[in-house]
Amino acid sequence: MRLAKLISIIGILAMTAALIYGFTVGDFFAEGSQLASMPWGIVSLVDLYSGFTLFSMWIIYRERSLPVAIAWTIAMMSLGFFAGSLYAFIALQKSGDDWRKFWLGKHA
């Protein structure tokens, strides 16, 4: 479980740096429209949001509260795996070193 926590912390830090860089140096709308105009840009976006959706389904399954699950899903769709890494880290912390509780949440 220590390795999973370390990986999630690295994900949080990497995504924090990438998001800060992107929002301070890049032009979200200009670069986003350019990305969406390229075939591999579209493939990348479909791949990305397919992963976000699958991860969000896991969040919705394991959370006790639907409003909390919806908030995490919105965070996932807007902040990407910054939110996913943070969610995983929090879930790991709350699991008490129990993998079953980590994966299944309220169903454990």
C-alpha cells in the first residue's frame, strides 16, 4: 500500500506542476481548438475522457454519498488525474491498509 500511496503522491505533484504550467504559459482555448482539429488530438481526447469516465464510475461505485461522488466526478472531468490521484490517495489513507476497503469502498 505504501507504493500505491507514493505513486498517487507523485501523480498529484506531477499534475499540479503540469496544470500550473499549462494555465500560466498556455492558451487553453487556442491550443484546445488546435488539438481538436487534428485526428490524433481527437484520438487523445477520446482516450483521455474514456479513462476519466471509467475512473469516475469506480468513484461513484465506492462512495457512500452521491453528491460527493458527483463532486469528485466533476473534478475528474475538469482537473484530470490531479483529482484522480488525490482521490486515490485519500481512499488509500481511509482504507486502513485494507485493499478490499480501498477498492470497494462502501461495499467492503
